[in-house]
Amino acid sequence: MSDYLTLTAEDNGKLFRIRIINTGEERIARFHHLMLAGRELWFPCFADPDHPEDYLRWVHDRNARAVSHVSSDESALQK
């Protein structure tokens, strides 16, 4: 059984703890399914919840996997 969550369009806009596949880094990010910062996405991706327009921090779901759901309270504690 995989340690990763399977995300769908219903998860759009929700916060997740993600693991970057090639580095093992974990961070909190918001899942986006179709659009992000006014841009149409080719692949679902994760973005910094505080700076979603910063495309340099976008991570496509092919390069990162969701590990767990995160409440907005838990996100505030990560800062």
C-alpha cells in the first residue's frame, strides 16, 4: 500500500503536506487541479499557500506526492 494520497478534482484548493520526490523535502502546499493564479495547468500541481502566484515554487504532482491532509491551523504553525 502506498504512503501517498490519491488526489482528485474534489481536492482542489485544499492544503496537503507534500513530499518532493527527488529531494525528500516535505512542505505544506495547496493542491490545484485546473487553474492557478489565472493560468491553465497542464498537470495538477501544488503551490505555496501564502504566495500562489510565485510559479517558481509550483510543484507538479508528478514531482511531488501528497502525504497527508493539513488543517489551516496546522499550516499556521509551520511558519
